[in-house]
Amino acid sequence: MYKTKISTEINSNDWNSELKKSNYSTYLQTVEYLNINSNENTFPIFISILDEKDVVVGQLGMLIIKTSVQYGSTLFQKLSKISSRISTRGVWLYGPTIHTENKMEKKEILRMILKANNEIIKKYNLVFIEGYSAPLDVSLCDEEIKEYEKYGYNTKKFVAFLTDLKKPIEEIWKNVQQYAKKNVNRAAKRGVTIKELKTFEDSKQAISLFQKWGKTKGLIISDPEQQLKKFWDRQNSGFEKTFLAFKEEQLVSSITISHFNNIVVPIQVLNSYSSIARNLGGPALTWYAIKWSKEFKFAIYDITGGPLLPENEQVNDKKRPFSLIHYKKKWGGKQYIHYHFIKINKKSSYMIYKKLFKILKWYHNKNRSFDDSSVD
């Protein structure tokens, strides 16, 4: 009944037009997002499921990642290279997109996608493949979760916090928790100003901030000029917008949001961790981005979230002052459940990768000055 098409290149207009037929597809599944995040060690894969009339009924875009980020420390460069050799993986965000509400058809299309994933695992010799369902895919049911499990995936519940931008801005602000409101107001009183990135010179400043942020985590940019060009291209793609926060004429924070299909999703938040802002740039930028999204008539602002916390931790989340989820809850969005799926193809390589990843994660965070109002 259905047939599968697996491609590394696809027509952007055709693919994105099909995505827009769903009310939950986001920028994270577009050709632009996948291509922008590609390089010599990372490339996109596009899975299309077609019916007997060659109508697209299912889509999944993912990245095949062959290497990890680069580090300034010689030791961690070596660890990263070891990790890269044993961590070739497939990763997707907010997918798949299935264009039917019929439960039986949806299950069959999902099976076709999961079979295609198996082909990709085999062809590219992946250590593992993982992905996240879209928070707004509220029709995802237990039967579909079981299909993933039948195909060897482990599943874990995640949460995302989504603001309904159709509500009046006064109501949206009313739902923001008091602590976040205080930080937004404090930022204004302390002279934090927000600027919309518009020029190539602005982009240079944003890349400079990225380099400063990277140094706090031991990361280096191998080709700053290429990074600047790609960043500027993204700003002119029609799908991304960046805002910059300044204190005393110094750039201290930035936020880049994506917008597609009336849904806004932040894709990068950076802090310099400068003591002059301490760091009120984050809350100021978040509220500015929400207001901007409302002003430009988007429907949903997905601040995103993280793993679903156990009930006792949700009740006592004041004991978790540095929790990213705790921060994102403050903005008053409605909680949506979605899922993380992972299929491990090479268990021994994956276990080594996880241990190395823990070391690298510690290295990322060891110099960070935590602040309840900062996000990365």
C-alpha cells in the first residue's frame, strides 16, 4: 500500500509544503534547518512515505552525525576524537510527521518509517539512532509508542512548555511566574537593552559572543569565517530571527528563534556569563522574543523543556534552583508531554560513548557560573 523514499537531497519547497499540512511540524524538520546544520561530517537524510497515488503521507528528516565538537584542550581533543569514532549516530527533532488521523493508517506509516530507520542504521553503520516527537503531536498514542518498542527503541517521557500566543499579551504576562517577572523588570532597571539583529556587523558581534560562550566550555570554532557566513545566511533565510542583549554597550546575551508553520522555537541561547549583567540578559531576551512572536501573529511559542521529572521532584522543584526545566516552567506555558526514542545498535560502543560524553559534559559545565536566570 505504501512505499518508501530515502534521500540525502530533496526539493525544499516540496518538502516544506508537505510539512505545513500538519499543525505540529516545526522548523526543526525543514530542509533549511537540516542543511544549515550539515558539514563535512554531518549530513541530512529525508524519509518520505508515499501512498499508491504518490501522495506524501509521512515524513522524517534527520542528521547523520559522524563527529563531535572541537575542544581547545589537547586532552579533550583526544577524548572527542575517540568519542567521534564510536558515536556515528542518527538524530531527529520533532518528528516524524504523519499526514493522517486514521489510527490504523498512522500505525502502518510509522512502521514504514521505522523500517526505513533500520535501513539507515545498517547503511551508515550507526552506533545508535535517537529522536524526539513533536510536543504538539497530541494524537501520538500508546499503540504508536508500542510500535517504537517493537522495533527496539527505548522510550522516555519529556515535557515542553508552550505559550498560546493567541491570548492577550496581558494574560500571557500574568501567567509568568513572579521570579521571572522580577528579573525582566530588574533587567530594564539595570540598563539591559535589546536589539534585533539586522546587519552583517551585528552578526559579527553574535559570532564573537558565541566564541566567548564556547571558551567557557572549552570549545573552539575551527573556521570562524565560515561560521559567520552560515550564521548570516540563516538570518536571511526567512526562518530565523536573533535578538541581542546589551549592558553598558557590551553584548552579554543572545537568543535565536526559529519560526515555521506559525510555531516559534528557540534554537540557540548564549550568555557571555559576564558579571556586569549577572545575567539578566536571558530573562529580558526570553520575554522580548515572546512579545515579538505575539506581535508578528505567530500562534505558539515553544520554550521547550526536558525530561519529565518524577512527581516528588516536580513538587519540590525549589530544591532544584539550576534546573533548566524549572527555569522554563517560569514562563507560564502549558505543559505538553512528548517522547524521546533511542535505538542502540552497538551496545559496547554506545556504553563507551556515554562514559566519554559524561566527561565531556562535565568539561562543558566546569567553568560555568550558574544563575537561575541563565540558559544555554
